[in-house]
Amino acid sequence: MIANPLYWFAPATALVALGFALYFFRQMKREDEGTDTMKRIALHVRRGAMAYLTQQYKVVVVFFAVIAVVLAFLAFVLQIQNQWVPFAFLTAGFFSGLAGFFGMKTATYAAARTANAASRSLNEGLSVAFRSGAVMGLVVVGLALFDISAWFLILNVFIKDADPIHRILIITTTMLTFGMGASLQALFARVGGGIYTKAADVGADLVGKVEAGIPEDDPRNPATIADNVGDNVGDVAGMGADLYESYCGSILATAALGAAAYGLTGDAAMQFNAVLAPLLVAALGTLLSIVGIFFVRAKPGAGHSQLMGALHRGVNVSSVLIIIGSFFLLRHLAFDNYIGVWGAIVTGLVTGIVIGKSTEYYTSQQFNPTKGIAQQAETGPATVIIAGMGVGFLSTAIPVLAVALGTILAYTFAAGSLGLEHILYGLYGIGIAAVGMLSTLGLTLATDAYGPIADNAGGNAEMSGLGPEVRSRTDALDSLGNTTAATGKGFAIGSAALTGLALLASYIQEIKMSIGRVIERAAGFTFPDGTFFTERADIQAITLVDFMAYFQIHLINPRVLVGIFLGAMMAFVFCGLTMNAVGRAAGRMVDEVRRQFREIDGILEGKNEPDYARCVEISTKGAQREMILPSVAAVLVPVVTGILLGVAGVFGLLAGTLSTGFILAVFMANSGGAWDNAKKYIEEGHFGGKGSAAHKAAIIGDTVGDPFKDTSGPSLNILIKLMSMVSIVMAGVTTAYSLF
């Protein structure tokens, strides 16, 4: 049934990861939550987060049900879609949502415990926050490996084909399409959570900190509970769903390319090993990420650089072990060019590290770019915004160059040259480089989820009236968390670029399979250049280069050029929709906070408690209402483009979205992170410190940067992959009903 018993390593690793996630969760729950006030505030946040997530999932369920019915119609009535796709689509969305739910639930329990641990020492606060973040990382990789392994097993049992080579092609392209479920759930989680958290954050900052002059997370601020809830639904549940779909997408796209490339050899065993390799590399990375988690610890009295060094130590240990372990794994799988494929994995890992270091340089207050933004605050908010945008624009250079060089190296290592004679092998190398970049996801996502937990811990400490030394420690953890969160976003964006390249090639493979179904139903298929085929086997034998020629996918084809323009436009339109959504929701929040300060006597004197629930409700309703249009646009545009412009137009659309969206996402994430940390640098006592004119100017910059880094920017990498996944799933519609 399963040709290679090494397959069982993946589901076994999934269970180990989920087991350690449960262990870390229980370890966190055994920690003391602190005083009664700390427990009460944590309960407010927990209830608000769960209320939002419940409401969001109600909307998502309806959306998923409608799309599942459409996919079922395409599969069972029109017979232009694989009949497994509707079911796989639903399970992928379910597991993506489940990963976000578990991670967010952990975070809402961990914040008060982190604050209480920080009252004892900085190292104890770091340990509780990081181990709690590790629950998110391990749940994401564990559920992803389990979902992929389960479907691989199911399809191996039920899909029958006399030709074993073609059978693996059917299985891998079928599995590739279920990535649409994970991508769609991720977009809802990221966009909805991002709108929620930034509406609350902007309202809390503009009215509370700037107008009323009260500290961040002050219990007198009506929006502060909504702000803390938003950290969980946006930065934990949203990021978890985001990287879940990146992880699945890279593995599935690489498996499909491996089936196509090594299927040409006629060696079914080698083809199966090529399909298995990305899954096994990911599983190996998961185990070694668990090892790295235990290396993250800091000495008492550690500063920012020592804390960052502790996190880097865990990532570096895991990365080195993965480089060594993957070499022996690939050699055991008996690849003809196992050293080249291993070189592609190493390239992906190094590319991810370079992007992370670049992001850290441009967003951390330890370095000159962010310090320069803070200095510009002395002359007002306008110069802060100009400087932040300048840093954001400059910060795109290193990630783009790293991905460009990484792409060339991965292609060359796997193909043996930069020529097109072994293009499928080269594309397989790019795909497995993306898998390599994400192989440490269990650990890198832990460092990301750590950030909002530390942020909430600081909020709990402030609202509970803990001593200044506790707030100082939680501020140190939060400041570090801002940098790790920015690094995590850079990692997600970089992986989206490599995965997007692999998905472009996978799209062509799915078009091949769709044409095969058309031939079986209609006894023939005519390409745009007039070439006519009557046999499914003849379609599968066409090389990728010839296939591109048959569909006229080149830069002098106006349909390709129009598609590129549409794809580039979609990146900006999507950002416009999400930015305006945050602006409208934040406007309502600002009005509500001002109303409460004006109408509820004694709030600022601490005599009456604000109406926190009203602010939570405003953010919840705003996020639910505003997340629909961007999500619908991301689904419909590839379908309409396929019908109007054909395969060539869709290929251009995906290329345009990938190139523009990648660079725009880096700019937005890094400029937003730099603005945030410039504000924190001033709050540490530089350029006048808290309450100064420079501080108020920096708050304005941070407010502009909030939707940049937490809504629009990180949502773009999901847009890139979602549009690719929709195009792949709807390949049957494009081939059967395209006007060209």
C-alpha cells in the first residue's frame, strides 16, 4: 500500500509534536496566574478572544460551505474536478482553524502567568512566554503533518490506476488542491484578526496615550481589553493559520513537482521517494525544532541582546542539526543527485536566516534604522512617517536579493545547471528550498507567538498595578517580541515567495491533469496554438517548455501582460481594502473611547470602570464586516481571469501578484515594525522619553504602521498563495470554459 516504510516517520512525528504541545500547555497551566486582579483581567481577555473567534468561525463556516458546494458541483455534476477535492478542501480549512484556536487559547492563559513569572525574574518570564509560544508552533506543524499524511494514505488506498507513475501524479495534484482550504482560512484569520487588533490598538493609542496622556494598557482606557484581545486573535490565531498554509503549500507543491520530475525517469520507486522527501524533511525539522526549544534560556539579568541571543541559539542549533540530518535522509532515499537536492534545502534554510537577520536589522531598536526614525520624532510626526517609509523601502533590497539568489542556487543545485533541459528538477529544487526554509517552523513560530504573549503580559502587569520593576521586565520581553514578530513575518513572506514560484509550476501540472479529464469526457482537446490531442498519455508526455509554448505563455502575448498588470494591481487593491477597513473600524473605536471619557464620570480618576465590552463588540463587528470583500476578491479574480484570459492570463496574474505582493509585503511589514520599535526606543528614555513631544510623534508613526505590519503586509503573502491555490483548484473551469 505504501511503497516506502519511511512514510510512517511523518505521522509519528506529528503525534510527537502534538504530545510536546500538550506537555508545554500543561506546564504553563501549572504556573501561578497571580493576584485576583490579574486573573480577572486575564478572564476578560480570554472571553473576548473566544467570543471573537466563535463569531469569526460562524462566518467562515458559511463561506466554506458555499465553496464546498461549488467544488462538489464541478466534481460530481460537470466532472471537471477531482472528486476528492471538496472533502480535502474542508479538512484543510478545519485543521488550519483548529491550529489557530489551540494557539490562541494557550496565549490567553499564558499572559497573566508570564507577568507573574516576570515578577520573580526576567528569565522565568521568558521561559513561560516562550514555552507557551511553542504550543502554537508545535500544534501548527503537528496538525499539518497529520493532515497531509492522512490524505496521502487515504488517496493511496482509494485511487486506482494501472500505471503507477500516473497514479502518483493524480494523488499529488489532488493533495495540492486541498491547500486552498488552508489558504482561505488563513486569509480570514489574518485579515479579520488584523482588522480587529489594529482597530483596537489605534483607538487605544490615539485617544488614550496621545489625547488623554495615560500610559499604554492603562485600565482607565476603554479600548485596552479589546487591544489585548486583538493581540491574540491577530498575532497568534492569524499568524498560526498563515504559517500553517505556508507549511502545507510548500510540502504539497514540492511533492507535485517531484512526482512530475521523477516520473519522467519511469522509475516508480524513485518517483515515490521524491514525493516523500519534502514530507520527511518537514518531519525531521519538526523533531529537531523540539530539540532547539530546550536550548532557549537566558541568564538572570539578561538584557535585550542576551535575550535575542537565547532565541537565536535555539534556531541555530535546530538549523545545523537539520542540515546534517537532511543529508543522511536524502542519501537514504537514494536520489541520483541527492547532494544537489540537499544543497537546495541548505539554500532555503540560509535564505530564511538572511531574511530574518535583515528584518531584525531594519526593525530592532538596537540598530541605526530604527534609532534614526526615533530621532526624526523630535521634529514631529511627519518626519517620523517619512523616515519610516524610507526605511521600509530600503529594507526590501536584502530579502529580494536573498530570494533571487536562493532561487538560482536551489534551481542550479537540483537541475545541475541553469538551462531548461532539466527544468522540472530545478523547480523541484526551488520547492524543496521552501520546505527547508520552513523546516524549523515549530521553533520560529514559537518565537513569533511569544511576542503577543509578552505584550499581553505587559498589559496585565500595567492594569493590575504591579511594580515598576515588573513592568520593566515585561517591557523588555515585549520589545524583544516586536523584533521576533517582525522576523516571523519576514520569514512568512520569504517562504511565500519560494512557495509561490513552486506553485506556478504546479499550476501547469494541474492544467495537464484537467486537460486529461477533458479528453476523457470530450475525446480531444485543442490548444490555443491549434495543436489537437486525443490521448491523455500524450498530454502527460509533453515537456513543461513545450506546454508553455502550446499555451503561448510568453511576454509578447498580450494576455500574459494583462494578467501581470492585474496581478500587480491586486496586491495594491487588496492593501487598499484592508487599510481602509482598519481606518473605518478604528474611527468607530476612537469615537467610542472619546464618548466614554466624555459621558462616564470618573473614568480618568479611576473611580468607575470603563465599558470594555462595548469596545470589544465594536472591533468584533468591524472585523467580521470588513473581512468579507478582500476575501471574496481574492477568490473570484483568478476564476474570472481564467475564463476571460485563459491559462496564459492566469499565469501572468500569478506572476504579477507574486512579484509585486512579495516586495510590497516586505516594505509594509518592516516599516510598521520599525515605527513600533522607534516608539519603544523613545519610551526607554531616549529623546525625551514617555510623554514628550517626540513620544507623541512616534505614537502617530506607530499608529500608521499598525495596519502596515499586522493587517495588510502579512495578509499579502496569504493572497499570493491563495490566488495560486484557487487557480489550481479551478484549473478544470479554465480549461473547459476559457474564452481563449
